[in-house]
Amino acid sequence: MNARARIATLIFGLGLFGVGGCLLPARSKQIDVEPIGKIAVGDDAVARFVGALELKTISYGEPEKFDPKPFLEFHDYVAKAYPNAHKNLSLRKVNKYSLVYEWRGSDASLKPVLLMAHFDVVPVVAEDWSRDPFGAEVAEGYIWGRGTLDDKINVIALFEAAEHLTSRGYQPERTIYFSFGHDEEIGGTNGAKAVAAMLDDSDIELEFVMDEGLAVVEGIVPGVDGQVALVGIAEKGYVSLELTARAEGGHSSQPPPQTAIGILSAALAQLEKHQVPGSLRGPSGEMFAWLTPHMPYGMQIVFNNKWLFGGLIKSQLAAGESSNALLRTTTAETIFHAGIKDNILPTEARAVVNFRIHPNDSLESVKRHVAKVIDDDRIEITVYGDWPSEPSPESSTDSAGFRLIQKTIGEVFSDAIVAPGLVVGGTDSRYFQDISDDVYRFMPVVLRSEDLSGIHGTDERVSVENYKGAIAFYIRFLENTGG
């Protein structure tokens, strides 16, 4: 019997015993919002976006590859493209390349807010693209190029919104900061981390922070028809562990029972077989609590009775790569090095395993899990890389910040169901947890499954309609946030 049949059988059984009939539909957490009229955004905004996409602001893993010229050209470009915003907002550069803008509010008693994005992009393999990755071609209703989704879209859409409002004389009551990082793709240590330290040193306490993250998704959330606007209330932590197995070398004609490669391979197989346990607690559980009222009644029974169906729910979610990542700390074996010649026994084998840490876990609990699963004194376990991070705290869904985001989504994306969610990747927002209790991660674009492969991949693109919608969202969001 498959999972769907088991669910149907159990639901039928509940009905026979009178349980199902006693269940009331879960109460919706959506708010009543009046949709606003369409905010007109011209094609000239698309042309300005194209100009920003053409600049090769690439972050490389190797520091010696860094080219400052396109980053400085980006500074000059936005200053010329958005003169009213630069006239009304004060600018401070952090570590030469990151940009921090302050839009001073009229009411100093209100806590400021911070809106974030980054203008660096990951490298490309140009020959894999069907179009020039930095050509920023507009074709077939899309804008094509590296950074169209990650993350120049948010930088430029925020500039467009600020230019729109300042040119009309808008003055916020609440101070609004923009932080545009230059090194998010390599950890953000010289950009966002330094910006957070600067604000902290100035004793600035933020009402909330909003960075890139989740989006309005369509056809992706099982059991929910239509659009779902997912707002990240937490993000996973990050750590890579290096496993090293050592053994005596020698000639391959007289091998031992296990070489260094065999020892390490056995350990890696155990890690893949014995994953970190998953759970429906935390941000993912919160997401399902918000979505359940909008599922078919049978699924509502299942999700409202996790005491009975919890194991079945987890097994179904674990079967998909994206849904499995919502449940648990993920294990990804990413690097393997061993051997120098086909007839020489290797004296050492090394592998790197990357873990994206669920908020239910921690750096230490992951290390303990790895040591317990491997259980082999012949393998040394060390932290690999310079920027391991703990998972973020969970931000409130009852705060003023979340309500402002939810309200604006309802006004601009009127058909979308809003729900909190977990960001399985990492963002620069993790550096601001000490100066704000609430950090949210949301990108105001509509994404379908076919759009996701372009992020960090080939043929990255965003529809012209989506880009204009992002500008409209930020215009309204700044109005709502600024007061």
C-alpha cells in the first residue's frame, strides 16, 4: 500500500470512529487586505536594470581573482541612474565596496528598519549558456543574465522604488536603511558583517531586517493550489567537515584489507545512510500550520493530527530533495581526494562533507552525529573552511515587521497565501541578529520550478513582468514601512 492509500485508509478509519467528523477546519492566519491598484512601471526601468546586469561584479572563491573595477563602476552607475535617491539618501561606503544608505525619517522615536540585498554574483561557465551571461538580453518576455534573480534584482528594484518615491517628495516617518553587500557569495565577511558591526557600534537597534530569501512560489507547494508567498523567518546554519583517513602506503600488488580510500569510503557510506534525524518542529512546522487551512479537508486531518500521521508526513517529505531539506540538517559529500598513481597504495584520503544545519540542531550536535555514525578512530574530523555558522534564531510572525510584509504581499500579490518558512541556504542577514530581534527573508517575485535552476546555474533569467512587480512591491512596502 502506497503512502497516499495509507493516508486515505486512516482518514476513512477516523471517520468510522467519529474522529474525522469532530475535526473543525483549521483557522486561517491570513489577514484581510484590500488590493491596491496597479503601480505603473515603465520600460525605462528595464533598461536601467540591463545596465546594472552588464557589469561583471563577480565574487570568486580565490581572493587574487577579485577585480575591483566593475564594483566601482557599479557605484558610479547607480549614482547616475538614480539621482533623486542619491540626493535624498546619505551614502556611506564600507570596506570600499559595500554601500549603506540612510533615508532619514521625520520621527526619531521610531526604530529604523534595514532592507538588504547584494550586487555581487557567482562566476559563470559562459559556454554552457544559450545567451551571453552578461549581455542582459531582453527576449521572449524575459531579462536574461547573471544576477537577474540572485540578487541584483532586489538591489535595483529598491533603487527604482526609492527614486520613484523621492521624485514625488515622499518623506518617511521612520528611518530606512539600505545595505547592499559586495561579497555575499563568498560569506559577506567584508560587506554585511562589517555593516552590522558599524550599526552596532552606533547603538542602532532595528525594528526589523528584510533580506533576500524565499519568494512567491507557484505549483511548488504540494496540496496548495495557486500562489504561496513564503517569508523566511529563519535560515539554516552552515558547516563543512573534512574527514581524513591515513594508512600505510606501498605497492598495490600487496594491498591490506582496507586502503585509506576504503576506510574513508565506508565512513561516507555510513553518513549517507544515517542522516541527521528530521523533525516537523520549528519553522517548517510553522509553515505547515499556516498552509493547512488552505489544503483539501483530508490533508487538513492529516496535518492537524501529527501525533498519528507525523511519521507518514515525514517519510513523504523526505522523499523529495527540496522538502527533505525542510525537515533536517542535510548531508552533502562534495569533495574527495586520494591517490597519485594506479599502482601505489595511498597514504591518505580526504573528503569534505557539507551540512546545512536545521534550527533544531547546532554545530556541536552535527559534529557529535558525524563522530557517532563513523565510529572509526582511523578517521580525523576537522572543520573545513573559514565561515561555519549556527542556524539563525526564529523570528516572530506576530511582530510589526512580519505584519507589514504580510500586508504588502496581500496588496500587491492579492491571490497569494502568505506563510512563514525556512531558508535552506545562507544569506547576509545572519550578521544582523544582534541588532534586531526579527530578521525576515523575502524576494517579491513569482517563481515556478523551472525558474529555480537558473539561480547559480545556467541561463538565469527573470520575466519582465516579475521585475516590474518587484519594483511595485518595494514602492508599496516603503510606503507602508515608512509610515
